[in-house]
Amino acid sequence: MKAPAFDFTQAQSVPDAVALLADTARFTKPLAGGQSLGPMLNLRVAFPEHLIGVRQIEALRHAFIDPANGELVLGAAVRHAQIEDGLIPDVTRGLLAHVAANIAYRAVRNRGTVGGSLAHADPAADWVNTMPLLGARIVVAGPDGEREIDARTFMTGPFTTALDEPELLVAVRVPALSDAARWAYVKFCRKPGEFAEAVGGVLIDRPRAVGRLLIGATDGAPVVLEAPTELLAASSTDSQVAEHWTDDRLRAAINAAGIGHDPYVAQLHLTMARRAIVAALA
Ligand SMILES: Cc1cc2nc3c(=O)[nH]c(=O)nc-3n(C[C@H](O)[C@H](O)[C@H](O)COP(=O)(O)OP(=O)(O)OC[C@H]3O[C@@H](n4cnc5c(N)ncnc54)[C@H](O)[C@@H]3O)c2cc1C
């Protein structure tokens, strides 16, 4: 199949892109790496009339550490391969590079962008699941300026986000983990390079009072379970934090997410969560 006809304009800056996206006369969408939108056009499941190129916007192509708080500011047009190759400052003790290296195939990682992946909001996509685990914030720009959205509330359903039209996703602010932080991110794929059927993630960073477990690749937004604050006290251990996530609690979360009806699917998610716990403590 070939894509339907569309116009293309390369945006020169974020305000330029936002102004172009504000055109209500035509169905207008941003185009980043084209690794999700391209197939959708070719399969004729999307019919935008005007695509706005955003991958070449200079302000979106870089990543830097914010000296004010040590956060990583990851431009929306940073590609998965740049993170895999260690070209981005590492504030996550290797978590971002680990995740990037296991997204699809190198050809996809060479073009696909962090912002495109988050905006596309496929429940099985990796940044959609990783950013809530990290407690990152999504920075979006619109006609009235920028606003930040907690990554845990950014995805509102399958392929649906808190982005308002004509907002553009411009960056992700990733908090720096402490030296004591432990993490794990595991996924079940039928074949290497395929989208995950279930994702489990754990982040225990007690100096920052963070204890988080992720159940991802659900039918909708990822599920993030926060450990109780009292468990994250200085006197606790990482194992005590992890023990909070009993099978009963995990099953309850899986059922609440609406993915517990199929015993195979429920068991897959439970197993990924348990594997993530074991890997984080190893
Ligand atoms: C064979 C294959 C396997 C894959 N496997 C995986 C996998 O295992 N894990 C995984 O995570 N991903 C996977 N992907 C998806 C890949 O990671 C894509 O890169 C990603 O989903 C989309 O990024 P993109 O930059 O190509 O966005 P595009 O395809 O250009 O855009 C995707 C959507 O986001 C919108 N958009 C893009 N940029 C912005 C922005 N800055 N602000 C607002 N909206 C924007 C577009 O309008 C479009 O609706 C796979 C893709 C393929 C083709």
C-alpha cells in the first residue's frame, strides 16, 4: 500500500511548529521519525492532510543536564539509537540505555524518537512504560507557552494522551537517580524486536524516597504502584520495600487494570513483575 497524498512542511522552530499545527482548516499532524506514522499512512489507517516535520527542529534534537536540579532534559527528537549508544548524559544508572537498546531493530532505533513514541502512546511501547517508572515529566508547548505533565498521567488510554491540539511534545525531564538506586526493566516478546506482550519494571531509590513497580504493555495506560512512604525510611532495606509487592497485591493491580480476565495474560504480567523484582534486588 502507498500513503495517501499529503502536504509536508518542515517546521523551523517550536513556535513555528505550534503555529502550523494550529491550522484547523486541514487535518495536521507532526511527523518525527515516521516509524509509527509511516506504517499508519501506508496502511491507510491515518489520513492527515498536512504533515509538519519536527525532527529537524534544533531545540528538540539535544539532551542536557539541568544545572538547577540535575535532571536530564531529553529533547523530543532525540532518537532511540542516540540513547543506546551512550551519546546522552546518563542520570538513570544505565536504565535509559538498556531500554533503548531493546526497542525494535537498529533500523527503527536510528529514526524513531522519544517524543514520537510518547505521543503515539502505544501501550506496548517502551518509553511509554519507562518514563512513568522514572517519575519523569513531559514538557509540551502550545500557543500559550509550555506546561509539564507527570508521565504517570500523560497517557490517558491506548493511543491517547493528555496532549491538547495544537500542542507539541518538546522534551522529557528525567530526575537523576541516586547512587543507591536499583532498577529493573524486563519484557516478554514473542521474538526479539517485537512489541512486548507484558512489561515489568521496578525502581527502588530509598535516598529519594522512591519505591515504584510498573505493570506495562496493558490494554491502556501503564500501572505504577508506589510503595508506602513509611517503607522507604532510612532504616528499611530494599528487600523490605520489594516484599510489599506480594502476589495478591500484583494480582489486584492486574485485575484493576482490566487485564486479569485472561489467565494467560494475567500470569504473563504477574511473571514479568516478579522477574523485575528479582532482577532489581540481584
Ligand atoms: C517494526 C517496528 C517495531 C517496533 N517495535 C517497538 C518496540 O519494541 N518498542 C517501542 O517502544 N517501539 C517500537 N516501535 C515504534 C518506534 O519506537 C517508533 O519510533 C515510535 O513509536 C514513534 O516514534 P517516531 O519518532 O517514529 O514518531 P512518528 O511515527 O513520526 O509519529 C508518531 C506519532 O506521534 C506524533 N508525534 C511525533 N512527534 C511528536 C511531537 N514531538 N509532539 C507531538 N506529537 C508528535 C505523530 O503525529 C504521530 O501521531 C516499533 C516500530 C516498528 C516500525
